[in-house]
Amino acid sequence: MRTIGNIPHPSLTISIFSMNDKYQIRFEAGPMEQLFKIPHTEVNGIEGIKQLVDDDFLQKVTERFNEMYVSFKEAKSRLK
């Protein structure tokens, strides 16, 4: 896997990788991560990925992270 770029964001780490004819777009927030894989043929390089990762997409990613955080917090509280 080779890192080919990053997308700046104030609260998320967004990394772009290339491996086996697919791009991997990794979003990280604290201990959680989301990973999306897309074939090279479906987007036009890093610029195509930046177009894909628009405000609407980022909004959904953020909402999913919030849901993940709540689920994780609830699961940890059941350990006590």
C-alpha cells in the first residue's frame, strides 16, 4: 500500500492510498476509522477523489463517526 495524498480537514485525518488497482480513502477520528475502496477506473486520480469527498459526503462520514462514538461509549460503559 502506498500513500499518494491527504485531504486537509479541521477535525478528520483523510489519507489516500493506492493498492491493487484500487484507491483507499481512510478517514480517522480518534480511535475510529472508516475506509472506502474505489477502483482506479472510477475516478480521475487524486483530483477525482477530492471531488468525490465533497461536503455532503463528509457530512455523512462525520455523522457515522458520531454514531460509532456513541456505540463504543455505550459498549464500554457495560464493561463496568
